[in-house]
Amino acid sequence: MTQKKRSEKATTDPKVLVVAKEPSQTTEQALSRAALNSPITGAAVVTSYQGNLIGNNLDLGELISGLRRSCERVNGGNLSELEDMLVSQATALQTMFASLARRAAAQEQLRQYEAFMGLALKAQAQSRATISALVDLKFPRQATFVKQANIAHGPQQVNNGTTTPGGTAHAEKPQCQPNELLEDQSHGSANLDTRATPAPAGCHPEVATLEAIHRPKKHRRKSSGSA
């Protein structure tokens, strides 16, 4: 088969993707970029699982084009397709939960009952998580900025200033207290006044004078070699 016939077969085969190569690229570079392209990888996964839904004649190129248009709409701020997807998934998971729960109720053995009921509860949890994600997407939560957080493992009292009648206590800006040792500030100077004479410390009048201490004299031990 000639190269022209191979190219014509590739373009007519719905499962073959023709990768465009720029003049400055090599074949390996073009294939590597195509392998990292999100719509292409997503379309490849879809074609692997959709055979029992639509059939095996799905055009890969058209699927990639559809995914690219969806990505462009999401990038533009239109999230309607994602909302539809989450609603569909939540409904499908709820259907799976109902089916598995009914099959669990029909079991007579405890092992089979626990297996079906466990799968049913997992489907229910996934449906609830999908609904929560849909709510967060539809109604984003507002960010809360906390100026002060007081965390303690026991009794705690926080005083953020005095309260006025009809008002509430609030955190105030800390004020720098002057150092008490900076005494000489008459000329706007903040230097330590070294001329200040400290007051003498008084003595206790009832303390008597200690007597002399008589300690026993230590005798040197005579060596064995001495006379």
C-alpha cells in the first residue's frame, strides 16, 4: 500500500487521529504535544468506554473538537455544561443507590446483604458529594477574613479595650509605652539619664552582727616514708 493510500485510509477511519505537525517540529515533538493535549486524552478515554452506549463508530476528531469547544466555553466563564454534568452524575448515582439497596433487601445471606448494602451506601455518598460540588459551583462561598483569632485549651479571657455605653469592645492599635528609665526628656531627648543617683538600700535594724566562725584545723596526713 502506497503512502497516499495510507493517508487516505487514515483520514477516513473515524478512530484514527491525524496530528498536524508544524514545520519547526519533528514527528516526535508533534506526537508528544498531542499526547499532553487535554481534549485529545479525554476523547481517547471516552472512546474506550462509550462502545456500549453509542457504538464503536464515533468519530475521534469530532469528539476532540467538541471537547475543545466545551473547554473554550468554560474558560470564558460559561459553566452551564459543568452544571449539567454534575446534575446528571448525581442522578445516575442516586439510581445506582436505589438499585443496589433493593438488591440488598432481596438477599437472605448476611455476606451478600453487606456487600450490596456497602456498594449502595458508597453510591449514595458519591451522589451527596456531587450535589455538594454542584452547590459550591452554583453558589460560591464568600471568603471570611478574621482579624483576630484567640485559641486556648482552657479558660481564656480576652480584653480588647473598654466598652462604652451602647458600644462594643474592639481591638485597638498597641501603643508604645515610654521607658521609665528615660528620665531626662525635657529637651526632647530620649537618652538614658545617667546623672540620676539611685537611693541607698537600707539595712535591717534587727539583724545582729555575726560572730567569728571557728573551724577545726585539718591535719595533714603523714606519708608512710617520713620518720
